[in-house]
Amino acid sequence: MALSVWLTFLLAAFAISLSPGTAAIAAMSTGSRLGLRGGWRLMPGLALGITTQMTVVALGLGALIVASATAFMVVKWLGVAYLAWLGLQQWRAPAVPMAAATEAAAAERRGLLLRGWMINALNPKGTVFMLAVVPQFLDLSLPLPLQYAVITATLCFTEMLVMTGYMTLAARVLGLLRTPRQMGWLNRSFGGLFMAAAALLATFKRAV
């Protein structure tokens, strides 16, 4: 991949990561509850989700998922169900300050890697995006595995960098909310955002 092509893709990757989405909601929600130090495990999970998506696309399974109505619907509704479940969990989360160290917070930290992976891996919109955009940056005269590796590493880098920024912002700004009432409203707000994301994903249709 030529440097000029990679730089163009890098800018596109930053634009994609900066756009509000489920990963950003998850990063801010985690940052507000656990802080950057407690929530950093979400980042490699998000990167693993992107890697999974790119692997699926590179192996040709992504095209099958998009082309097959059944496969597409299975992946989509798994994603919808998971986002709705996250929203319900966030809505019902204990209204405790970010700094409070509890067994529930420790359990949440342990599950962040899987949460990050599922948020990005179970998102058919990501598959559609990769199938539509990534081929434009591939040089078919050069080995494809190396190009896919570079693209995947670039997407993972931008995702982790941007989401760390979202998480840091949430930890510093939203961490000022310390009363149970404030934290309760915060939890319900993020819970509502997850549920809204689930509803939007439910309306997403494959290209015909």
C-alpha cells in the first residue's frame, strides 16, 4: 500500500471512529463508571472486534453475510439483543460514584474485554462498511494479506486512540457527578443511548 493511499485511509479511519456510535457510547459509559484506569480493558476488546470483522471480510464471509438474508438477520438481531441487554444493565446499574470500589465494579472490569469485542464484532453495519470502503484502498497487484493487516492495524489504532479520548473525557467531566441521584440519571441516560442504538440497528437493512 502506497503511503499516500495509507494516509488517506488513516484520515477516513479517524473520521469513522470519531463519529458517534455504540463504541463511543460504551467508552463514555465505562469511563463515567470506572474511569480510564478501571476501564482500559474495553479498548483491546474493541480492537479485537474490528479484527474479527476484517477477518470475516477478508475470508469472503462478509460478502456471504451481506448477500444472505438469513445470515444477515442472525448477526443483526444478535447485535440488537446485546445492545438492548447492555442498555437494560446500564439502566439498572447501582447509582454509586465512579470512585466507589465494589465487587460489582470489579466484575464489570473483568468483562470489559468481551464487551468490547461483542460491540464491534456483532455489528453488521461494520461488515457492510468494510465491504464497501476497504476494497477501494486495496491494490490487487500486491499481496492482499499484508494490505488487510495494515488496514486492520490502522482501524484498531484509530479506534483505540479515539475511544480512549472519549473515555478520558467521560472520566474527567462526568466523574464530577458524585451524588446517587446524579449517577442514577447518568446510568439511565447511557442505558437509553444503548437502547436507542439497538433500535436503530434493528431498522438497518442489507443492500439488495
